[in-house]
Amino acid sequence: MSHLRGGTSAVVAALLVTALAGAACSTSTGDTAGGSDPESTTTGDSGSTIGTGVGDEVTGTLPESEYLGSYTLTDEEFATMTTVTVEDGVRTIETNALPDHETGEFPNPGNPNSISAQDQTWEFPADPQWSSEASEVRVPGVAVNGVKFEPGTAETVSCDTGETYRVEAIQGVYDLGLDFNNAHVQPNGEYHYHGISELLVGAYDHEEDLVHVGFAADGHLIYYSKSGALSSGYVLSEQARSGTDCAISLPGGEAFDLEGSEPDGTYSSDWVHDGSTGDLDECNGTTIDGEYAYFVTDTYPYVSRCLKGDVADETAASGPPGGGNAPR
């Protein structure tokens, strides 16, 4: 199957399995996100009811993604090469991690790194099982095009009084060099998303509200709602920050105090999930037609920071990404 994107770049999706359209909404085959949640709901022929842990149920449409089985993506314009194989209950993603869309300029004043091709292989369950236990992860998943989601950063603010605050990538105080895709580059040259990319959504949009944009490391699917029908359950904390004689882990900058300042989203700890608002749980997930799934949202956490299924060691939360002290 061939696709033409933007009238210029040809993307070839070579589907290696059959009956993908039927598998798109199936709950019984290895090519779908299995893992049912206790709050599962039912669906009709024309749409679905999305069950949520917080708030009311909303009506949406389940997309029929052709990327649930094995496929290959190549893009001559952007040099993207990604091959996904689903076999024996495992989804293997082999990719050079180059996005199939435009990016911002790198290096830039906030990010000194250049994008380069990678040799990356990921193995995720193809038949995930939902768990009530949430596990923190550093890499929650990979986009359909092979570019990883990695919402956390290596940058911190440390205070002489003992407090440490993790800096968010998407905020207005520190320039970490994000481009218009909410992405930037690690010291090893790997481009990665900290939030949603409109170009990513547009590339895989089939004119339905829910767009399948990726695969979580525990095997569940990752979606984006174009209408914002499903909202994050996180809110800004009402507790003032503490800390004096604080410093950011970036070059330059003078010491400052955080004592008594109000949370505004600059730091990860500014946000809390108290179950009082929104549609999504603490991992930015909910149940769709009997299957648990994650959402990338326009507000914090943007991309899941935890998963509710088994994950491999390389995706687990084991500190900030390596490769130097530059923004990532």
C-alpha cells in the first residue's frame, strides 16, 4: 500500500499481514491491543463509548489503523526507515528513528545537538495485559513512524536547602530547544517527542477524532484526540514550592529562591493527579471499547509518565537519559 504525504514525500506502507481492517477493532487477536480494563464499555457499529476512570463517558469513533500488524515505512524525503514485525505475541520495531515530517532547526540556541540516524530496536508485547499497578517509565512508547516518546528531561533545579525539581520540557521559563513538533535532539543525535506533533497526527489522520499515533512499551496503543474529547486528570498543585539558593543544571544562570512561589507547570512536581477532574487516569490512559489505551494530550503530562502493563528494562524509569549534560 502506498501513501503520498504533503504532495511531495512518498511513504510506502508494506503491510505483511492480511485482514488488518478487521483486526483494527478486534479484541481477540495478537495484532491488537489486548488487555481489558474493569471499566470496559460497549460499542455500536458507528462509534464507541469511551469509559473513563474520572468524569462522564463520552462518545467517540474508533479508528481503523492499518498499523496494527506488520508494516514497513520508508520516506525518501526525510530518510525515514521503520520496519515493524508482529510475530509470536511480540511487536518488534526496527528503525533509524528519523521522523517522516519536517523538523525545526538543530542545533539551536536551546539544543546544541544535530539529528542523526539511529540503529534502534524495540520489542513490545503485541497482546498486552492491563494491570492496576502503575510503573514509572522513561520511554513510554514509540510513534508509528519509529520516533520515540520521551517526555521527561535531564534538567533539574537543585536548592541548597535540599530540594530538587525536575524541569518540564514544555514550559515557558527555560529554553530546551523544542521545535514546533514538541521535540528536540539528544546528545547522541536521537530526535524524540516530548508532546504531540501536529505533523505526526496529520500523517496518520483518517478524518476520525481518535488518531492512532503510537505503541506503548507495555503493548497498549497510543492515541490522540483531535477534539480534546479526553482530557488529562492532572491539575496544578495548590501547595507553594520551597527552597532557597537554587540553581538550574544548565550553563550560566544565577542562584535564585523558589521558597513560597506558586506552581505554574515549570517543574514536574507542580502537577498532581487528584482524581477530581479530567477523563484520564494517572498514566493518561482509559478504556476504549473494552481495551485500555493511552492518550497524548495538549496539557500535562502530555505523554504518559507511567504504564499499566509489563515493560522492558530499557524503557523503565532509571534516571534521566544519558549522553552528556545538554538538553534532552
